[in-house]
Amino acid sequence: MKYKFSEEQYEAIKKARKQNRDKQIDKRLQVLELRCEGKGLDEIASITEFHRSHVSNLIRKYFEEGLQAVSEKHYLGNRRNMSIEEEAQFLEQFREKAEEGQVLDIHEIRAAYEKEAGHSIGCAQVYRVLHRHGWRKVMPRSKHPKRASEEVIETSKKLTPKSNG
């Protein structure tokens, strides 16, 4: 074993695991606890269903960065490129065109968003921004829902008298 756990570290890991309420964090702490108990990487991997290399990386990360690096959430919500206010300000440039009834192209909005953010993004992100600000997709219908079928239209053409003029 490259890394040796002290009794104080073992107690701190057990205490952190007892106070924890997050399942993902608990699994990471379980890795450390099992390693403290002398279990091997393969055995820990089979118990926790993590890959052997991930188990090894968690142990290394614990010794390099401490318990906090393993026992905290690393991804905390809002991973957007702009704040809500900045997004609203960004969409203002398209509002006038939309209110006039002109067609807005998602690729045009995406290009402007990428320029603002400074890196490439997917169209789905633009759709999420539009949805977040109450924009919706409005398209003209291709045909009236109560339109007569082609067969009825042809029949009615035959019934109308032709003028001889």
C-alpha cells in the first residue's frame, strides 16, 4: 500500500460518512473507509461498483487535497455562461424582430451567443435560454385543421356547373 491511513484519518472519515446525507458522496467516503480497513483496490471496486482506477484516484485525491476534496459536491447548479440578467439583455436584440412577426433562426441566435460567451455551444443550450425567459416556438400551420380532404375537394369540383363562356 502506497498510502497509509492513520487512526485519526480513519475516525474523521467515519464521522464524515455518518454526517453525510448524499449517496454519491457516501460512496466516495466508503472507498476511503474500506481502504482504511485494509481492503485492496479490486475488492473495494467490487463492493462500491466503481472502476479500480477511480478507487485509486479517490484515495490519491484524499491524500493530496484532503477529506474536503472527496466529501463535497463539485458541481453546484448554474453552469451557465451568463447570469439571468445578462441572458435577458442578450435576448433584447432579437425581441424587436420577434415582435414584428419575423422568423428568428436558431443558428443566428446561436452564433451571437457563441460570440458573447467566447466558445462554441449547442443549439439545445440556446433553446434552454429561450425557454427560461418565456420565449416559445410559434410556427404557422401548414394547413387548416378543418380543411376538406382531397377527395371531397375533387368531388365538389365535379358538382359545380362549368360555364360556357
